[in-house]
Amino acid sequence: MTALDKLNQWLTLIANLGVLIGIVFLAYEIRQNTDALHAQTREAVLAATQTELQAVREDPNLVLSIIKEEPLSVVEQIKLYTWLVSALRVREFSWLQRQNGTIDEAQWQSELAVTVAILQAPRVRLWWDKVGQKTVSPQFSAFVNDIMKDRPASNGIYQEQTNWANPPS
């Protein structure tokens, strides 16, 4: 074996090690990017949820209009309609991100619980059946219909929101 052949073998070995190190580094970079994408998705969902909550803080009548027994005024309907569209679009975004793998199971279960809570009230179910389903994708609408089909309508969660600090008489 000539010195040139030995040099060629060493250079080939060094090149192969370089490729291996590059692959390891690339895998590490992909993992970091994936973690960053997951964090950005969680942050986006949290920011959208904070916006929903801010709307209720600024106008508590949004929640009260859900459990109100009297008919809603046009203004109340518009306010409630837009808040519900916003809230369900956030859940749709979460659902899509769960399908894409950018939201983990624990976060998805939390978003699912919020979806069910929002849609429990009879007035919200009426909104969903008449107009709400048209504000989201057909696939998400079908998903929501499936998870809600055996759940009874109830104002319970909204009554808890408005009476939690008052002990029963």
C-alpha cells in the first residue's frame, strides 16, 4: 500500500466522520427547531385564550347572556356570536395543531375540556346548531358534533362562573 493510498484512506475516514458529525448536529438542530415550534404554538394558543378572557373581563354580560332566560337583544346576540366564533376558532386551531403534532396530549385535553364547557349551555348549542358550525371547517364541525352528541345541555359551568364565591343559602 502506497503512502498515497494510506492518505486516501485517512481522508475517507475523516470525511465519513465529518458526515456522521454533521448528521448528529443536524438531528440536534431539528430537535431544537421542533421544540421551538411547539413552544410557539403553545404561546399562540395561550395568547388567543387570554384575548377571549379579556373580552369577558371587559364585558361580563357575554357570560350572563349565555345563561339569561329572556331573549337576547340584537346587540347581545352580536357580542355573543363574535365571542363564540373567536373561542371556537381558537379550539379549531388547537385541534389542527394536535393533528399536526405541535400540541401534546395534555394541552389538547385541556383545550378539549374548554370546547366542551363552552358548548354545554343550551343557548350556545342553539348558536352552534344554527350558525356556529358554519364558522369553522367542516372537519372540525364534525369533530365537535361527535364529542357533543351524547352530552346533555346544561348551564352548570356558566352558573358556577357567576356564583362560585357565594355559599349556598
